[in-house]
Amino acid sequence: MAKILLIEDDEILQAMYRKQLQSAGHQVTTAHDGRTGLDLAQSHHPDLVLLDVMLPGGLNGFDVLEQLKNDPKTKDIAVLILTNLETEEKVAKQIGASGYLVKVKTRPDDVIAKVTELLSKV
Amino acid sequence: MEPVAQNGHFSYTSYRMNIYKAGVSRVKEVCESTFEIEFDLSPDLIEFKAGQYVWVQIPKEIDDPKGNIRAFSIVSTPDEKNIRIVFRKGTSNYKKHLLTLRPDEKVLIFGPFGFLNIPAQSDIPVVFIVGGVGIAPFMSMVNHATQINSKQQVRLIYANSRKESAPYLEQLQDLKSRNSSFDYVNIFGKVSWQDIEKVSRKLRTPSFYVLGPETMVKSVAAYLFKHGVANHRLVFEEYSCSKESLKKTGALKIVNDQVFKLAVQSAFNHIVITDLDGTILYANSAASHMTGFSTLEMIGNTPRLWGGLMNHSFYKNLWTTIKAKHRTFLGELTNRHKDGTFYTARVRISPIIDSANDMIGFIGTEEDITKEKEVEKLKDEFVSIASHELRTPLTAIDGLISMVLDGEYGEVDKNLKQPLEDVNTSSARLIHLVNDLLNLSRIQAGRMKYTLSEFSIADVITETVQQLEPLFTKKGLRLTTERLKKVRVRGDSDKVKEVLNNLIGNSLKFTDKGGVTVSLKVTGDKVHIFVRDTGIGIAKKDQSKLFGNFQQLESGAGRPAGTGLGLHISKEMALKMGGDIWLEKSDSGKGSTFAFSIPKS
């Protein structure tokens, strides 16, 4: 029931998360890199952004997160970091992420559960 | 004793300085005020020869300003257990004592020192630089040679601290008048390079034999090395009045031993020998090659020439190990080549102990491991990157199979259910293995980050239990907590969760009925957390292997496999946080209780 922006560069994972989110009833827009993701955040006004950290093209997930939080138009959008880096949770939360999940340790239902939890807080 | 080595112009025996207990067996007055004393060294078999000299120490307080030890030349060795020395009776208390010793009053004899043949056929010029009592062996030597070979130029620099007390001057004058190829100069005071240069300048590449007190030998050696006199043209002998200095000279004797030089000079590894103060006495060519400094630059200097770059506690540990504990120090350090570049070396430093069990110096070997370290670093980085890269496809496999089994892609044919579930289990295990590899490589590279904070341990336990409960329910087992007192601890909460996950996860794996209970207890300044299960237990014989790397108990029937890294990683983490982890209680068929501790805040 919500608009979700998924920024993830791996094709297969992108398709997987999109399917999970669509099954749960959400509308999903996708991007492969930070630049495109930021543009889509501006144009589509999603309710939640699922953000990978290791991204191609010069902007990594933390850069994107920072820019989202610095722009008055996008600063209130909840951001859930979806990454395989285990050690950066505190940094991410400091920059303004609302959640931090380690992909390889989180099963699909748990991803959906967290999304639901964050959407309910908006 | 046969000569051990000959280097063309000197032939001499290799010897070891020993200390003997001896009693006087005979005193004879050979002529007016000249006495001959025979010392009985039995039951030791002596290695002395006439012409060598020894130090004789009377082991009691005697009122003599020169102390209780003197050097004497050995005149003869009537059988292998006795030596005879001759001296002129003087006014010294020492000599008085010596003449009145009873046979049961033992003296200490140090030696042998000094014995050289002036070879009959050689024509290489020789310069003897002799200080004080060192003249005695020189005279012994000369007296034993039939005559000084007329082809060979022999010079003597005879240094004395006091003009009046120079013995043998008459004999020297006599020797000079009988041999046109011999000359000597008597010097009062310290031997200078000018003295040496003046005497040796007219000789064609002479060899040098230096004998005298430690200070004299060291300073003459320094001049000779500095002026490029090659190692094989030098022989040194030191002697001194105190046992301390006798100890110090031991190392110098070793490095002058020809056999030693042959063996060590061309060794593959950097080898350096120092005296007890760390002054370099010897360095082989590999050492020179590795450090960039020539042996001349190194001798007389200390290893700080290319080292000294580590922190204070490193050196403290080094000295304690070799000096206080007399043990070999093994470590890795950073060195600086003469050209300024840095390299990493594995170093082993051992104390050199002589036959009297005294420490006389140190021997250090170094191996350049810069390449090795680079490869290790690359390996660590590779494992780290690979482990991370592996996570992406693993996430996909694990996630997609879960979704297929959940019916996201349509109803699953019942024939496919089991194999897909097996794939799911396998991928979960694979993820676990990759995690362990990544953790292990981080631990080994020292890159595991610990962020310490204060938190309630009960909260962390409750949270972890909540997360793991569904897995227990699925297997029909209980997961409970008891007596969770409100106490705060200091540690990295994520790592504590990992340890709990590991222990509870292990219990889950090895339990088929009953369940797992987590409890805690405050013990002194630490909090102990217990994970108790009603599982299959661990046999006593297997218990010692639990926390090692890749330890896995032999899989019996129904025993699930693990990566074998979990407990090892948990132990590292517990230790790093100031706690520990152990098996509290267990036996075959009786369940297990694991425990770990963490400091109270």
C-alpha cells in the first residue's frame, strides 16, 4: 500500500526484493545507482527508500543518504539501509537512516516486517 | 692439542677459557728469589701448553692493592694435570700468600690464554701490540721459537702504564741485538694510532696480534678496523683482572675463532654478535647486505644503527627475555636500511653462555620477511573481499528459495518441496560459513573492531532469546531464561549478541528433546552467563579441543556438522572484551553448560 523506492545495483537481488515488496502490496520503483535513485526520490516522492551501500557510479549509499536528509523535499522520507556490510550501523543511524539490515542475515519475511514497522511510524 | 686452523701466517690453537680449581703441589726455589710453583689441577685434564699464560686467583681477601689475581706464563706441564709457573719473589702480599698456600687451599686458575707460533717459513710481517702483562706470552712465544725467522719482520709495540714497571726490557734489548729482523718500541701510556702507524708503515701488509687489557684491546681493535685492516690479519686477546671483564672477553674470543668465522661468515641469514652491552663485535656479510651497512660500520656500534624503531615495551620485553630470563627472544620488527627504506624482519636473539654458565654476549639472527608480510596482507584482503562478494549471490539463493517455498511464485509441486528445503538449509549453512571466514580473517588481521559501551546484559539476553525462539519452537524445544538480574556490563553489545547466538545456536544443534536455559550470575567484578542444554553432551576426551581453530568432534550418527570456527571466534571476542569463555559442565548424554564472562561496568 505504500510507494517504495528500491536502490540496489545487483539485478537478481533487485528483482527479488521487488517481488517481495509487490507481494506485500507495495508499489515499487527501482534504480541501479545513486544518481538515478536521488532523481527518482525527487520526482516520485516515495514513502520509504530501501538503500544499498555499495553502489556504482561514484555515489555510495551513505552519500545518497546524506543528500536525501539534507534536501528539505526528501528529508522526511524513511530510509532503510539494506547492505552486506556489517559494521556501519552506527554511522548510518547517525546520518539519519531509520533502519539497518544485513542482507545475507535477513530472510524475506523479516525484510517485509521491518518495512511495515517503519511505514507505521511515518 | 693440534693447531685447529692456519691462515697462512699464524697457526694457533682454538681454545676455550675454563676455570679450574687447583692446589699447590710443589714449591721450589730455582735460584735467588725466583720460585717455581707447581699447581695440581686434577681431576681435570688440562688443555694447557707451555708458553700460554693463566690467571691465578687466590680466593680470599688479601691486603694487596693490585687485588688477588695475577697472570703467569706456563713454563712447563710435567704431566697432563699439572702446570708450573715461575716468578720472581717480590714484596707483594699476593706473592707472599701464593708461596705459603697449603695443598688443600685451592686457587682458581683461569685460562689458557695466548699461544702463538711464529711460523718458521712465513715472510708476512707481524706487529705485536702488547700491553702490560701481555708481554709474558710474547716472551714465552719468542723463547719457544728457535729464532725469529730472518725473512720475517717482527715488531713489538710494548705499552705500559708505568715506565718503571716494565719487565723483560733487558730480554727485549737482547732479542733485538741478536735478530736484525726484530725491533720494538716501548710506550708509556695509551697506544695511539700514530704509534701503530709509525711502526707498521714500512711493512708490507702486516698482520697484527693484539694482547692486553680489555680497554687497550678494544681501542686498538677500533683503530685497526677503521683503517681497513682485514679480519684475517688480526688476532685479539683480552685479559683483565676482574671476573666481570673475563666474562666480557668471552664473546670477543668466539668471534675471533677461525672455525667460527668460516662457519658463520657465509651463512644465509644476517648474524650479529654483541657483547653484554649490545656493542657489535661481529657481523657477517648477510647482515651487511640486509642492513646496507658495512661490517666496519657495524662493529663497535649497536644494532640501533638499523633498528630502534619499535616502541618502548617491545625493547623492555626483549631485554627481559634475554638478560633476565636467559631465553631466546623471537619477534618481528621494522628496520631501516642504510639507504632509508624500511623493511620488516623476523629476529631471534639468544644469550651466549660459556662453559662456566656465565652469559658473555648475545647472538642475533634476522630474516627479511617484508615480502612474506605483503603476501599475508594481500591474502587477508582477498579473503575479506571474497567473503564480502560471496554474500550477494548467497543472499539471492537464500532469499529466493525461501520465497519459492512460501508460494510466492505459485504452488510448489510436492516433489520439489523436500529438495528445495534442503537447498534452503544448505544455503543457510553456506552463509554461516562465509560469515565465519570473514570474521576469522578479520581477527587474524587484527581488524576486528570493538566498540565498548555500558549496557544491561539482561536486555541483550532477552533480545537474543526472542530472535531465536522461533527456531526452537520449530524443533519442538524450549528456550527460556531464568534469574536475569538487572546488572550493567561493559563490552561490545553486538559481539556479546554474537557469542550468545553462537552458544545458543550450538545448543539448538545438539539438542533433540527438552531445551535450553540462559541464566546469569554476578561473580566479583564480572558477570557470568550460562547456556545450559539437555542435549547429547560432549565426552570428556573431546573437551580440550573445543575452542581451537577448526575443531570439530568426529561426527557420529545424528551429530550435525558445523564449521568448527564458532567457538574459536567466540573465545577471541570474549577475551578481547576482558572476559573469557569455557565449558562449565558436560558429559556424553548428559547435556552441556557453556559459560562466558564479561566485566561489570
